[in-house]
Amino acid sequence: SGRTSDDERKTIRSVQLELNRLGCNTGTPDGVIGRNSREALRQFAGARGIRFQVADFRSQLFLRRIEKITGIVCQ
């Protein structure tokens, strides 16, 4: 299903806000996983030394994990 539910869009937007807070620029948090969001996730994963997938943008667990991170992760 290529459609994104309102709940998923809210989660994606929250993940975008958190990545921006960590210095990983997703652009304007809009609940849409575009090129900037993918690049921000790639930078975040590289800086943390772990692999993530685009599907993590829709994950409440991923959101809760990154909410706990402090400081700037991406340069």
C-alpha cells in the first residue's frame, strides 16, 4: 500500500523534527519521506555506526529511541 495514514504521517513528522534537532537536516518536517529525509537518515546512521531503513521513519520505537539522544549527531 503506497498510502500513508495520518498516524504514520505524524510519526514521520516527529522523526523529522528529532533528526533536525540532532543536526541531521531533513528540511521542513512535513510527514513525507523525501530525498532530504533519506539523506538525513543516512547521515544519522553513519554517525551512529548503525544501519537504519526508510521504514524506521514510520516506527514509534525508532522515534522513542532518538528522542533520548542529546547533542548534535550529524555535522
